[in-house]
Amino acid sequence: MMIEPSIDKLLSKTKGNKYVLCNVVTKRAKEIESVRRLELADQDKKAISLACEEVADGKVKPSKEF
């Protein structure tokens, strides 16, 4: 179970739109998985957790098409 970042903080980044949040996090997690597969094997975190942290920190933002 993921405690940080909270779902409320993540939703605030997408103006409360759960669909957009899901798509942004999924897309970024797939990018992380494909690029940093070997690094993730050594770390304790999963790609989805890293993607959520990046969204919460504002490093990844939804595109204008959403």
C-alpha cells in the first residue's frame, strides 16, 4: 500500500480528474520501466511509485490534450 504521496495531493495536480491522473501516471511508469529497467531491479521502489512521486513533485504534468 502506498502512503506517500497521498491521493489528494496527486489529484490536485490533475484538477481532481482521476482519469487524467491514471493516464499520466501509467504513461510515465511505462517510460521509467523501459528506460531504467536495470536500475529498478536494484532499488526497492517500483516504477509506478516513482511515477507518482514525480507527478506529486510537479516534474510530470498532464498534457494540454487532457
